[in-house]
Amino acid sequence: MPLNMNREVFITCAVTGSGGTQDRSPNVPRSPEAIAESAIAAAKAGAAVVHCHVRDPETGAPSRDPALFREVTERIRDSATDVVLNLTAGMGGDLMFDGTEAMARMSAASDMAGAAERVAHVVDCRPEICTLDCGTMNFAEADYVMVNTPGMLRDMAARMVAAGTRIEIEAFDTGHLWFAKQLVDDGIIPEPVLVQLCMGVPWGAPDDLNTFLAMVNNVPAGWHWSAFGLGRNEMPYVAAAVLAGGNVRVGLEDNLMLDRGVLATNAQLVERAVGIVEAMGARVVGPDAVRERLYLEKRAPL
């Protein structure tokens, strides 16, 4: 693979995520106010895009409450700081079981919802971008499956496009890219196409460079892509993504540490990424450049 460095890089900050990190760092924002404030700080530090989940303000548990998404959206939109808003649509496909002898029924801890419910907040909040996790996979815990059937993905994607939101394809393995290509070929996902390569998420694509290059080589020419690695590999993947021709993602969804023993904020992680990108001789671009590149329209919520 020839060196194909990206010289005009946009940074996405994944602000809070849905993992069980809320009790591991006080910097992981929980309330809509804290999530919006952290997103705005990340934008001021150089992030052109903020990728937002929401959490129960009291417990920090992941949520898909449309009212929480609405509050986050309004707070970010009302800010004087401009940033491209990217809302998750990954919730509502959490299939859990109560152990290997209870596979005939799903656990009460499962969170399964229909396509309309899974994208309701996208329709209401009208972000420029929303995510589509483009496949089903075993996901970290022993008895948890992230469920995204082909029929569900087609339905969700059609609703996202009808709402006027650009889809960010979340690819956790090469098969997810294969199906994403089919969605594009079938005319369900329009151009320009945006994809996020998710590296090192158990049990998707491991974050070794051979697998990463396999993922990159499966992204069609002309697609826009970004990548991230988890934990201590977050910043090495900033460099790897730029060298391979992509954009980068950092944030507390993917990594809690700035240095060994030092808890990070989202703004600090973005600042570190900006430093890496610029030290490589590339330029960090802002939200206007991303909107132009991806044909995005900034809109107020309904």
C-alpha cells in the first residue's frame, strides 16, 4: 500500500459513549448540560465534529431518551461555538442473555427497539450526521450481542436519509464494510459516503496494523473515512489514520487517559490529537470544511 497521507484532517470527538466508564473517571459527562459543555470544549480545542450519546443524569447508565438528546442538541446549537453534530443511533439493539443455560429467552436487561424508535431522536433533533452500526457482533461481555440485522439496517438507513441526516457507517469488521457497500449500491445510502473504522472493539476487528490496512483497503475510493483505536492505542491511531489517508477520532468514549495515571478530558484528548496531526505536517480543518466536504446542512431541531 503506497503512502497516501491526508493533508486536510478533521477530528471527531466521541464525547461520552455508552460503555460502563462513568464510574472510572469523573470527567465522563453524564447530564445533558455536562455532555454539551464537554462537546463545546472539544470543539474549541479543535474538533470539527462531536459524536454524542446520552446517559441517565443520575446513574450515568446509557440512555436513548429522546428528551435527553434534544437537550444536548439545543445546548450545543445555542452555543456560540460552531461544531458539526453527530448523534449515535446505536442504541436499541442490545440483546442479552442470563447465562448459557438460558438461551431460549432474552434477559430483562436487553434493550431491543424497532427502527422508528431507534431513530426517533435523529428525526427530531436533525443533526448533520448520525451513526449506523453496520452489522451484528459479539460485543465485549459474555452474553451480550449487538444486533443489527440487514432488514433493520435498511429500514433505519432509509429513515435517516429521509430525515436529511448524513449517515456515518460504523464498521467494526470487514463484513460490515461489505454490507455498507451493498447499501450504497442499492441506493439506500447516498453519496458522499462517510465511514468510521472502529478498531480494537471486542470482538470486532483487532487493532493491529495488518487488520487496519485490510479495513482501509476495503473502503472504496471516493468514500470519506475516519478511524479510532481504543485505550492506549488512541493516539497511535491518530497518526496511523492520517498516514493511511483518513481522518481521526478521539474522546472519552474510546479512552479515559491522557498519560499513564493521568485522567483526560475530551478537550485535552483533542488538543493532543491536534498536536500529532500538525507535527506530521497536516492541517486540522474546522466544521465549515467538513460541511462542504460531506454536503451537510446545519439545521435547528424540529
